[in-house]
Amino acid sequence: MPNKIHKQKPARTCAKTYSDYKSFKQYLVKDFNNRCGYCDSHDKFFGGFKNFQIDHFKPHSIAVFASLKHDYSNLVYSCQSCNRAKSNKWEDSHGFIDPCAEKYDEFISRDSNGRIKHNNTLHGEYIYSNLNLFLRRHELLWSIERLEEQREQINKLLDEKVYNDESVESKLLKKFRAVQNEITKYSNSLYIEIST
Ligand SMILES: [Zn+2]
């Protein structure tokens, strides 16, 4: 059973209307849980809110979609990589699927190492290849987040001192250092991956 791509499924809840789609960004960041709708990268790894972008799911440069330029239901909180890769590509059949739709999860998922997968269908392959979901950064980001969660759990145990034995503390400190070293290793790989 593959893992879901989204740590938390995005859902558009904003009912406001604005004349400029950029005004929606403050709502998008919440509705998308600070994550790219397509690849689930957290914005904290890319300079946060100000560096994340607003993707128009149906490109407004295509005449039939021009009216959707400022329509919240057509906006996706997106990382630079996905937004740039998606650009104004559009395919009527077997093309992109809105990441807020349950259907997105049928085509795009993750394996147990955090690698993004498609399900060998035309839709799945189209989304995967046109958004560059094969990039190693997706696996690295997933691993870093998992390690950060582990580090937080160990830190909590050390803070709470829920043990009486000093050898437990020393084991936890050893584990903490090992996790920290892994985070550094993955972070360095990520840095190389995104700067080349
Ligand atoms: Zn992305």
C-alpha cells in the first residue's frame, strides 16, 4: 500500500473574493499547510511564504481559462520547482489533476523511502514527468522531515527526564547525535541538489 503524497491533504476553505489573485496567498498558505500542493515540499526549506508561489491550476494564459485568473478554486500554493515546471502546460485529457481532489492521490503517491511515485497510468506519468517529481530533492526533504521529528521526540524525552537511569540519558544523547548527523548529511545533499 503506497503512502499518500500529502502529510495533510490540502483543502480550499477561503470564501472571499478579491480582484487580484495575489491577495489570496495568506489563505493559500493555511489551506495548503505551508506545503506545495503538488510535491508536498514544506515552504520552510525554500525561504518560507515569501518565496513560495501561486500556481494557476488551469493556466489563465489559455483563453478559455482567462476568467479563472482570480478564482480561488483555481489557485495552488506551489514551490518554485513545480510552478516553473508546470508553467502554462495543459492537456485536456490525461493531464494535471487538482491536488486538492481526492483523485490526485490515486495517481501520485510515495514509496517507503519517500520517493514520489506514479501509478503507470497516462495521468500519473503526465503529472510525474511534467512536474519533475522524479527529482531527488523530494526524497531528501521527506527524509529530513522524518529525522527532525525523531530529533524532536528524543529532545522531549531528554527535557522531561522521564528516566532514573543515567545510561538511558547517555543512550538518548548518542541517538540524538546520530540523528543530527543524518540531518546534516541529507541537508548537504539537498543543498547540492537544489544549487546544481
Ligand atoms: Zn512542489
